[in-house]
Amino acid sequence: MPIWTNNGPTTIYLFDTNYQVVDTLNFQDKETVKTFVNLDPRISLKYMFDSTFSVKLSYGIYHQYLNLISNSISPFSSFEVWLPAGTNIKPQRSDQVAAGFVKFFNKANLEFTTEAYYKYMQNQIDYEPHASLLLNPLIEGELRFGTARSWGLEFMLRRTQGRFSGWISYTWSRVLSKIEGLNNNKEFSPFYDRPHDLSVFLSYNLSRKVNFSANWIYYTGSAITTPIGFYTYNGSTVPMYGEKNNDRLPDYHRLDIALIWNLNKPERKFQHSLSFGIYNLYNRHNPVSINFNKLESKDGKFVIPANLYGMEDIVTTQEYLLGVMPSITYKFKL
């Protein structure tokens, strides 16, 4: 039974139903501001048909008291802040049920796992449209709350022993949020809704001291909001928006490889190794944001890349963080 307590010194702003400040509360050092006491019951059942096959079923209630408030645009935004549960922010709650099975193939030294789950989440948080974020002491008044539901199916096939090992995992999942005052109170896909997630990891011992590994990951691009068109008003270009998170970033994928050379004998107390790695081997440009720009014609005039009549296609530019990146690492352990 977790207990969460906020203590002063702090200043708490109280808001009305229109998110306007109606009162201010000041708390002294170590004075209790807000206390939450919640039950988090969990139950897990497992039945083994034999030594190679088992099924499991679980249910649990989970609460989260420290919340990452994201602007739903990019995971690298400086406007992401951590806010504790308190007077204006209730703890997030999740009810989750899951069922799955595990099967061992002894001759091939393989393990196959699959699991299906459903999760219902309360007190989910997002910013209101056109929120004022920068240096805003009333940031809690820019928040909106609602629910979310998530469900999915996970598969994994792995080999953990032998000269050749690794795993292949795939997850199909969906997340839909419903936040008061956002998207006309209709469900939408949050930034972290990624229906497809595939990971392949392979490891091969070239010798007792040298190991080569490769890791390839792929997942669906995150949900973002993009303009559905543009129009001109008093000489200015104005974007038109439809539903929240109506579009997605391009799918993300990359390949990393590594060669590890253990320099010592296994029985030695002092252990050290040298690693050679290449991050994003084929230099995939995975964008973290998309910009919608005007085009400059040959005569120096600017044209609108999209408008109400669909005469021009939307032209975009993308920003990414890392391309191909080699590395050398030396590790030692006493």
C-alpha cells in the first residue's frame, strides 16, 4: 500500500472549472500539502502442464505519483517537465490484465513466449491546445485530464545458450487517449502510440575471447499533428488543423553492430575488454520533428506549399539527431 505525501515550502494555486486562479495557498517548510493512500492489489497465476509448457494470468492495479508532462510533439522537447501528484494533479492509475504462455524447445535450445494484455488508465495528462509553457508559474492551469486504454500482443523467440544466441521480438499494440477539451473530446492516438515494434538481436562467439553482435530495431513512427492545409489572411499564411495527432513521423529503424574482444583469461580476477561498435550502420535519418515550409520561386516571391484548393503539395523538411556513429570503448573491472 504506497503512501505519497507532498511537503512544503511551496505555493499552490487553486483553479475554477475554467482554469482561472481563484485562490492561493502557501505552505511552510515540512508542512503537509497533500497525501495520497492507495491500494495496489496484484495477483498472478501460473500453471505448468509439464517442464516445457506453462500458461500464466495476471491482474494488477498500479498508481504513478511522479508524472512526465509531455508536449506530444517530440521526446526531446525542453517543455517536458516532471510534476508530482498533488492538489491539482491526481495520481495516474492503471488497471491491467494479461495472459500468456511459455514454451521451451529443449532440442533446439529455444524459448517461445507470447502475451496479450489490456490496460485501462485514469487521470492521464496532456496540455491544452495552444498552451502557454515557457516560464509559466501557472503551468498546472494549462493541463487537461482524461483516460486512456491500451491493448496489445507480444511475441518473443530467444536462444540464450550456445555459441550462437539472440532473440526476435515483435509487439503489436495500440493506445488511445480521451482528454477533456482536446480533439473535440474524441479519442486520439498519443505520441507514444506505436502499433508495430520489431527487434532482432544476434550474437555469435567467434572464439573464446571475441564476440560479434548485431541489433536491428524497427517501430512505427510516433503520432503527431500536422496541418491539413493553408490559407491566406491579410497577407499572412495561416495553417489549418484537423484532428489531434492526425499524422505520423516516418517509421524508425536502425542497425547497430559491435565486436567485443576480451583481453584477459576468464579465470583472472582483473578483467578488461575492448569494444568496437557502429551505431546506425546504414546511416538511417530518423526524424524527430517535421517542419512545414514555404517555397521561394525563381523571381524571389514566396508561394504557399498547400492551400484550400489543393493546388500545391505540402513540402516538408525533417530534423534528425544522429547518423552513423563509430565508437571504441575500453572497459576494465577489478
